[in-house]
Amino acid sequence: MRTGRSSEISGVELGWHATSEDALLEQLRGRYDPDTTLAAGRSCPFCGSGEHGQPWARVGEVNPSVSLTRAGPHQLVAIGPPGWRIGVDLEEIAAFASWWDDVLVLHPHERAPDAPTRARVWTAKEALLKALGVGLGDPRQSMRALRLADWGEALHVIPAPPGYHATLAVLPPDR
């Protein structure tokens, strides 16, 4: 496992952690002055719950863009500049060998014949939906409507632990 290992892609800091509710705060603490006031949490746009939903962070008076994903014992945290829209997704490839629905996930011009390709497509689409602020509220509408070929420059494959696939979506304010 790559706990605590960080990298940067397109201005977004990525950090691997053991699965933890405090991973976002841990990464923020490592990035900013110890005297800086930090806060982080989640907010569901549908029900208002802080137990699930889109993650948020506050660093002093600034709100960096953030995204989180978990799969198995791995958690990936992404922190980007304020005003950017980012999304990150991590999935275990083997899960896509037994479950898949082309009609639910694929745009009519897309194909995903095997588990590694399905994991690549799913993580790219979920990362994009997170960046767009849509999430998986109605996957039949949102997943299928996204044609990955239209978003190529926004998508970045992240080196992931063996057997996993990760994708980062980065949408600067002008996109």
C-alpha cells in the first residue's frame, strides 16, 4: 500500500491513504502551516446529510477543490485549486468481471469488452460526474450520456495499486 505517498497531476495534489474518515484532513495538515485553521466534511446536495455526499474543505478563508475515493484498503485524496472542479475514482478491476451493464454505462459509440476496459471506462465516467457535481444520482441518465471521447484532455489515469484502476478528472474554471 502507498499510504501517504503524494504526487501532482495538472495542479491537483494526489495522496494515497489507508481507508480512514480523516484522510482528507491528514493530507491538508501535511500541506499547510500547522497554525492554519482546517475543516473538512461531506455534504449531500439531496438530503443535506453530512454523513455522505460531496466532500468539502476549508483552509483558513480558502475552499480548495477536493475529491475522495475508496476501494478495498486504499483511499485516494485529491486537492486542487479553489474554483476548479475535480473528481477522482478508484475501483477494483476484478469487480467488473462479474458485473456490467452496457446499457447503463456506455454511450452508444463506446465499447468495453473486458474487465480492465470496463474499470477504465467506469472510473473515468465516475470521476467526471464527481467533477461536474452530478454524482451517481441517476446513473442511467448520467453515465450513458457521457461520451469519454469528448473529455479526453480532462481525464488522467492515476498509477494505482495492482488490481485497481484510478482516474482523475480536472476541469479548470474556464472549462
